[in-house]
Amino acid sequence: MAFSLSNVDKIVGKETYLKNVSLTFESGSQNVILGRTLAGKTTLLRIMAGLDKPTKGKLMENGADVTGVSVRKRSVAMVYQQFVNYPSLSVYANIASPLRLAGMAKAEVDRRVRETAAMLHIEPLLNRLPAELSGGQQQRTAIARALVKDAQLLLLDEPLVNLDYKLREELRVELQQIFKARDSIVVYTTTEPTEALMLGGNIVVMHEGRVLQSGPTAEVYHNPASISVAAVFSDPPINRIETRVKGGFAELGRILSVPLDGHLTGLPEGDYIFGVRSNHLFLNRQHERDIKITAKVELAEINGSETFIHVIYNGAPLVVQEEGIHQRKLGSEIDIYVRARKFYIFDAKGPLVRAPRIEAA
Amino acid sequence: MRINLRQAALLAYLFFLLLPIYWLVNMSFKETDEILGVFSLLPEHFTWANYKMIFTDPSWYTGYINSIKYVAMNTVISLSVALPAAYGFSRFSFMGDKHMFFWLLTNRMSPPAVFLLPFFQFYQTVGLFDTHIAVALAHCLFNVPLAVWILEGFMSGVPREIDETAFIDGYSFPRFFFTIFIPLIRAGIGVTAFFCFMFSWVELLLARTLTTVNAKPIAAVMTRTISAAGMDWGGLAAAGVLTMVPGVIVIWFVRNYMAKGFALGRV
């Protein structure tokens, strides 16, 4: 079983939602579509499901053209960001409905509903109505209904976004195991790089209706094809430092000279963007070879057990992600440390020139 | 107990609101002589005679039966026409949909008297004159647009994803509509039915003009009962009370959803 899209465009009115999307998904694969809001993730899923027709392009399922085939005739299951269940049916009837419609025998329906409910830990709730459940349980019901029918294409559109942090973590771990055990194509959209990394599998990075890059998740993370991919695939977005390479030195922000060594060795002269992820910037020296950058504090944002310190370095904003809670006086000058080996080098126009070497874990 | 200004104002308001109704009920239990002769807050000679008269005299009670018949017909027709229309307006976008939706509402902006002549002439020609269905159809003129508007509001409150999930699960459209969708807008259907009932029940002009004998509504009967012995005040009062009863009963069932209905389902 393989599913592919070729040269798919979606244009509504004057608005381009998708532009020339070509992708192939293999059965048994887990695929994450990563992109910010309005990147076209939902549009893509809806087209894959057959809920919307592409303006241009083709959808192929096992070599057969399924473009424009009604969703009722396709083998698709979908989970929405909102908790969508049939409010008038009990949880049991909700999960059973796709099976009953397919004309399955009663005993078999019962067996599969209970099995799926057990997998998602909602067995004690089977007789309740969706309105009597918490948000997490409602989404579990929706996921159970999608899983129960063994569709060849399982689409999940940011299923965990409306849940609170704790529930999200919990369900994410469970989903990962459930997906692994299936041989259908799982497509999961998210805006969060961390979620994409946790789910693993393959990734499709989207931005403004285009596919920027696709491939195995870890590979894309370590080798983003362009600065845009790196920006979408880091949270906070990757820091950009405008750099000029001249005479064996890289001038970070055009002021701080760093010798070209390690993976920077032999970089041709010219203008580059050096990218570095926020978790590779530190407030304290980690290593004797760290480069020291002096910057002005704009904002210290405490996020759970981490602090994001927004600074301005030579007119450009940087974000430092630091474990623990740190207070820095706004407007004060602080020192930030970074290893040159953590730099991603992008061409001034965007494409990746060099990526840092991956260290053995 | 101290009553402040606000409560006093409210009580006064209620008093004036209920006064005519009280007077009507009061009259319906009196004899004509007492109504015309004395001022009494409670009937001096309490009597059920007026009500008995209405329930035994065919010229009275057929009026009720006629009214109930065409109101029921109208409610059923309006709902069955408006349900698919409202679904269309709520779920699909097509050329001119907004204009058409508004045009529906403009049907309520013209006084029924405007349509009186065409209806009258037309029904005469096609032989529908003085039938229940004639009045029911005429009342669709203002009830169908209203029903479409109210139902559309309720339907748009149901997320579209529910429709889509149903289609993904393999529901056929009719099955989805009747087993999943209708239960979700139950309250809306109840409110719509109530409004159709109410407008059709109180409408006098069309109902009176389009009927003569066989389908004469109660409101028309009431305006035409002047006997040789003069006005039957007590009978009229009793008829008035009985005319209010169905409304009260129906309101009881939809009392919790009324406000949403008046806002055409958009809250």
C-alpha cells in the first residue's frame, strides 16, 4: 500500500493554500507534517482524505487514481484538532459506528470496540455520552473511532493541541506505541518541533503551502535544507547571525571574528547566515573554546522549568534557552557562550551550506 | 419585607401586563348581564356555561378544529421544506447564497395584505379556496423564511467536522441527517415548530379571507358571532381564553430555547 500526491495545488479564490505538493507515503510508515499555522497542513490532510478536491494534481492509492473519489468510498480515518464525536451517541456507539456501517457482525464489533477502548483506556466510559467526558477522554474517543476501523490512511490533524500539557505528554507516548503496531499510513500534523522529534518516522516540513523538505525526521533535523526549514523545525526559531567570511575568519554579526576551523574549515569567502538553535546558546562558559557574545537583554520569559532570554546582538534578536529559572535585568549587557561547532551555515539566500557534525550520543 | 423601587416597578409592570388577561378570564366565568351591568372583580354567579356552549356548539368548536388543522399542516410543511434549505445555506456556498438568504427574510417584511388578492384569486381559480391546505400554504409565505433562518442558526452551531466525520465513517447522507444531525438540532426544531405554530395560530387576515365555511378559523368565528340577541360577551371571553391555551402549552415545552429562537438561532 502506498499513497502519493503529485503536483497538487489548492487555490481557493485568490488564496493559494497548497503549491505543487508531491509526496509519497509507504504503508506502515509514520509521517509527521510539521509547519506553522497557515502552512497548509490541514488543507493537505483534507485533500488526502478526499474531503476537498485539489485544484490541480493527482492522488494515487496503490497505483489507482483516487483524485476526487468521495470520502465515503475511501479507506480513511481522521482525527481533528477539535474533539469531534457524535454527541447523541454513547462512547460505545461512537466507536462502533464505522464498524456497524460497514456491516460487521455484532460480536466482532463488540470485540473490536472493547479492544480499541482498552488500548486508549476509556473502557469504563463506554456507556457515557461524549458531553460527560473530559477533553482528554473525548479526544481518546475520537482517536478510538479512527483506529477501530483499520483504515489504510490514518490522518491526525494536530490531535493533541487542545489538550493540557500533562494529557498531551501522556497521550503522545501512547499514540507512538499504537502507531508503531499498525501497518497503515499514519499522517500526523503538528506545529511543534519537539512533538515531531518524539514521534520520529518521516517528516514533511511545510511553509506557506509548499513542501520545504521531507525525509527521515532526525536527518531533516540535523540537516535542514534551508534556513526556513531550520526556522520551522526549532522552537524558538533558530537564531540567525549575519556573518561575513573573509581571510580565514568568520565575522559574526560583522563584528566578532572567529577563526574558521572544525566544520567551518575552508568556507569560501562571502556573506552567510550562521544559524544556531537556542539550546546551544548558554549563559555560562561550557567549554574553553566557547565564543563569547555580548548582547543586551530584551526580555526574560520563564516557561516551565526553562527560561528564554531574548537579547539583541548587534541589532539582531537572539533567544537563549537555559534550563532553570534565570532573572536578568532588562537592558543590561550579558555574555552568551556558544561553540562554533554548533553553527549551521546557510547561504545568504537560504540554502544550507554546511551542518554541524552529529556527535555520537 | 421591604420592597425597593425596582421590585415595585416590576410588580406594577406585571400587574398591567396581566390585567387584560385577568379581565378576560374573569369575564369568561360571568353571565352576560353581569358583564354588562355590574363592576365585579370576581364573578358573582360563577358559571361554566360559556365554556360548555363552545364545546357543544359546532359553529364554535369546528373553528378550533379548523385552526388546529391548518396550523399543524403549516408547521409540518414549513419544517420539512426548511430543514433541507437551512442545511444547504449552512453548509454550502453557492452563487448568490447570501443574497438569497436575505431575500428569504424580506418575505417577512411585506404585510400579508399585499398577498391577499393574488392568493384569493389564485385559490379561487385552482379550487383550493376554503380548504385547510390553502391557509397552510399561504402561511408558508412567512413561516418558511423564518424557519429557514432559525434552523440555519442552529445548524451552523454544529461543527462541520461532525458531518465530515460521519461521511468518513461511511454514513450515507440521509442516514447521517436523520440519525446524527437531527438529534443535534432537536432544540432548534422545537423552537422553529413553536414559531411556525404561533404565527400561523395568531394570523387572522389571510386565514379569514381565504376561508368561508369549511375551514373557517376560530379567530374568524370570534369576529362574526353577533347573534340576534346582541353580543355574546361571555362566550367570546371563553373563546379568547381557549385560544390562548395552545400557545401556553407549546411555550412550556420550548421555554428554555425561546431566547435563542428570537435571535434566529444565533447566540
